[in-house]
Amino acid sequence: MKSTKITVAYGDGIGPEIMEATLNIISKAGARISLETIEVGQIMYERGYTTGIPETAWQSIHDSKVLLKAPITTPQGGGYKSLNVTIRKALGLYANVRPCVAFPPFVRSMHPVLNMAIIRENEEDLYAGVEYRPTHNMLQSMKLISKTGSEKIIRYAFEYAVKNNRRKVTCITKDNIMKITDGGFHRIFDQIALEYPGLEKEHYIVDIGAARIASRPQVFDVIVTENLYGDIISDIAADVSGSVGLAGSANIGDEYAMFEAIHGSAPLMAGKNTANPSGLLNGAIMMLVHIGQGDVATIVHNAFLRTLEDGMHTKDVYSEEYSKAKLGTAEFAEAVVERLGQKPEKLKAVEYASSNIEEKKATIPTIDLSEKKELVGVDIYVGNMCEKGIEDFAGSISKLTTGNLKLKMISTMGLKVWPIDASSSDKKSDHWSLRFTANGNIVTHQDINLVLAAMAAGNIDFVAVHNLYNFDGQLGFTLAQGE
């Protein structure tokens, strides 16, 4: 039968060891694949590639459209971008699918009935990596959430639940605080949920949601959430299932796909033959299903389950009660190979379709331009107050800016400090937001330019500008505390 080309990245730290173990298992199981290896990660960072990936590697991925990737080490410090994030964004891998399952009693878990899938938005949020240092004291990271991206991942989660016979989809946000970004994600979830009357739907604030995953994960089935929250809670779910080392991950786009373990490169464990390859192996099982080799995926998955059932364990899941042997990375792989063709006797065996089912590509949502967008003011962030008190500073700004826009408020860190009243606070800062409005008059970009020109002439260090808009009369910006 025709083989499928797969691009393979061995990664850093424990990456080469667990990749070797994984490829050994799936090749012995009869995977119909041809491999092309690429060099990415730490070795490429050291050669001067700030993204960790050369053009030749991109070409291989574009040709195969499927990447099996071991963990990558991203150097600490500025100037280096996460290769994981770069790949996900560059290839449009908008859906990160992370199943988390417990294997009682063979892998010790506080929650033996845990069986959930976390569907994580993969391209937006704080992982966009847009950050600034606008002043001496203030560091800034931008949270970017689009309505189209939210709709796409939420619809994917509901479709995933339907196709996998799941019963409930839970949305997790922090919309009690971030009412525009997370609030928009939640509203879109509620809208799309109406299209799936056969599924239960619910919403959790991320803090209590994460606590419930740790204490009562059985209440969840499919979770859909934003990028950062999804990264955190999937590690929690994997850990309470028994070990982060067991969990695999799929990154799915309309044209490309990447499969990996959810854990990192663990450089301190590198070369010791102690790492658990199960996470990458489970990622490879998802890959086999994706490329239409569900028959091989079935063989590998059942052999993996039988290996756990027989007490053949790596040290991270070893227990005196249920383990019969503490195996190294390579030895665990050989134990799985020995059980190819066998099924578990107590754990539930799996069976995947022998070929992939042609899935329609996700419909790309269109950007809704029907809302009336109205410019109503501007927030101008400044980094100095000319050594003046807040009242004197506000007076100076008001004298400088004599056009249509008038200074309405000064805030810092989202808290109003002027006009001074009972809600104001004596804050020390070098990052101030000056809010200008026009008292109901039409605001133009020229009005904003005049304010900026006046502030520049007055030697006011403005470090950022955010226009204020209403959409169909609804605020497109937040009020400050005390405003």
C-alpha cells in the first residue's frame, strides 16, 4: 500500500530518545510511512535562526503537510521566538486537541474515571507574543482574541464532541474580568451552542474550572478554551490522570497537522534513558488516525494499553502495587513492540476506522462589518508627568490640548486617579492613560493628531495610542475602575 510522507523533528533534551522509541513502535506495527528528518530547535537557535527553524525544514513540512515533532527547547531571554507557537501560527493549526485519560488501577490516579478532551485555541491570545516595554517600569503583553478565531475553535469543539460521542461541551474563560476579550469568546460559545441541542453546555470561570479539573475532573467531557488557559489546564488534567508523560497532542489546521507530546524537552533528563515516551507515542497514534491508518493506530494503542496493564512502566508511573518492572525509554518501547497484536484484558480496547473519513474543511467565518463603528475618543498612554502632581499635570494637559477632544480621565493599571475623588488612589507609576472624549461631538482622526502634536510640543512622552470606538452604540473599550 502507498506510504504517507511524514516530516519528523527529533527535538531537544529527551526528544531524540522518545522519538526513537516512538518510531520503533509504529514501524514495527506496520505504519505505512516514509520519513524525512529536519533539524529544528536548539541547534538552529545556536546557528542564528531566531525562530529555530530554517527554510529547508519549512519546505519539508509544506511538502508532507504532517509533522511529528518531539519537544523543543526555546532559549531564555529576548530575541527568541517559541518554535512551537511559530509553527502553529504559520501553518494555521488553529485547533490543539489534548485528550486526557486515566488508566486505573495500573497507573495511579486520584481520579480513575477521568476521561476528557481539551480543545484549545492555538493561534491567538497572549501566545501571539506581542509584547512591549513602554516605560522604565511597565512591561506589557497584548491579549488578542478575534471573533472569527473564537467561532472557528468553538465550532470545532462541538463537532469533535458529536463525532466522538461525547455528551457535553464546557467553555472556560475569565470574562468576569476581561469582559471584551473573554466576554466575546463566551458570547460566541453561547450562540454556537444553540446549534447543537443534543449536547449539554456549560461555562466555568478559569480559576474554579482549573480547581474542578484537579478535584472533580469527572464532571467534564469536552472543554473548549483560549490558548493560555488551555495550555495550563491540559497539563493539570494530564497530571491528575497519572502523568504528564502519558498525554499526546494534535494540532489541526485546514491543510496541515502537527503531532507531539504535551510536555517539554526536560533537558536535565536527557541521555539518561528514563523518559516516558508515551506522550509522543499517543501523539503518533493520533497522527496515524489522521493520515488514514486507523488499523495501525488500533494495533499500537491496544499494545500500549496492554503494556500498562502488564505492569511494564517507566519510573514516572511506577508503583510498588501495580508495576512489575521499572523500564527505561528504549525498554518500554520494546515492551510495547512485544505486545503488538494483543489487546488489553481489563482496560477498554480501542478500534479506529481502518481509513480516514474525509472531513470537510472548517468554514472560515467572515468578518462582520455590518456593525456601525463610531470613533468616540482616544486613550493616550504617557510615560512621564514632568515631575508634577496629578492635578498640575492634568491642568497642563488641558491647556495644551485645546481642540475638540478634552481630557476626561487619567488612570494607571486600569484605576482612575483623576479627577480626584473618593475612588481615586495615590499611585506611583510611569505609565499613565489619558482618556480624551468630545462630549458627544463627532471625533475625527485629525482631532487625535492635534492632541498628539500638542503633547509632542509640550515634551510629553506618549508611548501608545488606542482609539476608542463604539459598535452599534455599545462600548468597544472598558471603563476604568472608578470611572
